[in-house]
Amino acid sequence: MPGPGVTSTVDDDRPGTAPRRSPAGQRPPVNREPPASYPAHSAAPSFGTGSLSRAAALIHTLVTVEALLLVAASPGLAGLLLLGPAPANLPLAAVCLLPLGPATAAALYALQHRDRDLTELHPARAYWRGWRLNAIPSLKLWAPLLAWLTVIAFTLTHFTATGLPGWWAVLLAVIGAGSLLWGAHALVLTALFAFRARDTARLARHFLFRYGSATLGAASLLVLTAAGTAVLTEALPALLAAPLLLSLLHSSRAVIAETQEDFTA
């Protein structure tokens, strides 16, 4: 697979260059000396680095990212509240969901770059930086994905009028689920790396089959979200977006690691 090209800008700190492999067996040097500004014998943890502080930092980051995601996606979410559940409204619903792509990519960026130190928390700054970097790149993939899913959903809701055999409905449902999983990989790659849209799409397709654990993790999150929405409330995905995205990042660790090692400088 050809390596992605460089599209990063001057202030874009996300990696995104041609594939490069390190020489076999070569490992970076490890600095075992203590920092010069600290005594070598000092091992006492400083304020903000304990387990309780890290837990508080994580909760603060999740709450902040959750709130900012809802703010960034609020124009579309407000439109969804005004639409009825009629299948004819599916195209309008897709338009309302457009802001959700950049908002989700920004949340993934902020969660990936979160600080574990309670004294060095800037989740809001990281979120808006992620939104600025990812708004256009994420829409280049999110908009076509929404259009494709809208076609599938519209066909399934009007399936009896198509006259197609029943197995076509199953096939369309499988294709739609696969498209959602591809979209999950694509959003993670878009949020963390500065590749061209077509290169991100190819990488997402590549990792969809290469790392079954990552794809299975994304699938389990989709099933959990769908089940919770059906049983509890339709607002559940919005209320738990930050923890769900953090879980997505956790299940995508192998994808992120290989992309950093093989497709960036």
C-alpha cells in the first residue's frame, strides 16, 4: 500500500509523512540519568502525580471534553430535536449530523493529548486546537460516510417498495455496519495524523481487517451504544460520548502504534 503523503501545516503537530521503518533491532537510547534540576536521590512524588490526582485529572478531562463536544455539535443536535422519526427526514438528519464529525475528531485529539498531571490540565485548549486542525480533514471523510449511510438507511426503511429479495436487506445491514467500523478507524486516524483524505481512507480500510481486536473493540462500542439507546434513552450516546471515545482510543492502540512507526517520520 503506498504511503500517505505529507499534508501537515506549520502549526500542525500531528505526524503525517511517508512510510519509514527503523533498522531491524535498533532501539532508541534510554537516558537513565536523573534530570539535572532534581537531586538524584529524590524519589518522592510531587503534587498532582499521585493515583488520586490522576483519577481527578481524568474525570476533569472527560467532563470538559464531553461538554465541549456537545457545544461543538449543538447546531446539528438542536436540528435533530426538531425532526420527527419519519424515514423521509433521513437526509435532513444526515445534514444535522455533519457537525458531529469535527466535534468527535476534536474530542479524540484532546483525549489522546490529555495530561495526567492535575497541575497541568488544559483540556479545553487541546479540544479547540483539535477542532481547528481536524474540522476540514474530518468533514472530507465524515460527509461522504454520512451520505452513504443515509442511502443504506433510506433503502432499508423503504425495502418493501424495492422488490428486492430479503437477503439484500441483510447484505445492506452488514455493509452499513462495516462502513461504521471503517468510519471509526478513519476518525481516529484523522484526529491524530495529518494524512491526505484518500490516504486516511485507505489506511482505515487496511486496519479494518489487519487488526481484528481494534475492529472488534469498535464494534462492541457500537453495539453497547445501540443497546443502551434502545433500552434507556436516545440521549445516551451524547451523555457518554467522552468515555466511549476514550475506550475507542484504548482499543485502537495497535492501529495508532503501527501508523506512528510505519507511516510517519
